[in-house]
Amino acid sequence: MTRIGLISDTHGYLDESVFEHFNNCDEVWHGGDFGDGIVESLKTFKPFRGVYGNIDDTTIRSEFPEQLVFMCEDVKVMMRHIGGYPPRYNPETKKELLIHQPQLFISGHSHILKVMYDDKLQCLHMNPGAAGKHGWHKMRTIIRFVVDGKI
């Protein structure tokens, strides 16, 4: 069993309560749009993965990829910042989803918290919304979840 803390769109702001909410997590994943000053505090907190977002500078882009595909237990995960959602993926994301066939797809960018299953691709889509203060959202959101074997 792997406990995940999922966050995205911090845009340079990280509320201290995130550390409390993610305290029992084994790993933290960031879906992009870190902004300044976020990476080091998350990296020193827990094992950490992330992808860069459209606002991230060259420093973040040199450390994090546009896309990650990895295994978490027996679940193939694909993560991209700009992805869309079932069935309205952007064209590049749709192509990558068909190539990699993940069971879990993580994205950010929309600032809208969504967890929904794509029956056609047999893939769970998760977007944690936005944890930062920049953007049109009115509530900051994050997700905690567990990967336990297979989906």
C-alpha cells in the first residue's frame, strides 16, 4: 500500500497545512505549475515526483519533465500538467494515453478538482485542482489517495 499526496498549481504558494495533510503519505506528486520556492520544501518533506507546468521557468523545466510514466505498485501512472479530462483530452495527451495505456492519469492546469473514470481507456483520471493563490479558483484543493496493488 502506497499513500500519495497529490498537489498541483501551487504558483509559488504552499500553505503550511499541506504538510499536515500529507504527513502520513509515503510520496508527494506535483502536477505542475510549481512557481518559485516550492520544489525544495516538498523534496525535503517526502519522496517526490512532478512534472513542469506552463508557468514554470527553465530551472524547474531542467529538473522535471513534461511527462512522467512510472509504476506505483502494479499501477501504471502517466502524469502531465496540461491534459484535459475524459473524454476531452488535448490532442497530444490523447496520443500519449493511447501509447502508454496507463491505469491512472494525473494532470493539473484547469484548477478544477476532478476524479473521474474513463471507461473507454479504462483509466482513472485525477486532477487535484489548485493549491496556490493565483488563478480564478475560490478554494485551494489537494488530494490524498492510496494505491494498493492494482486498480
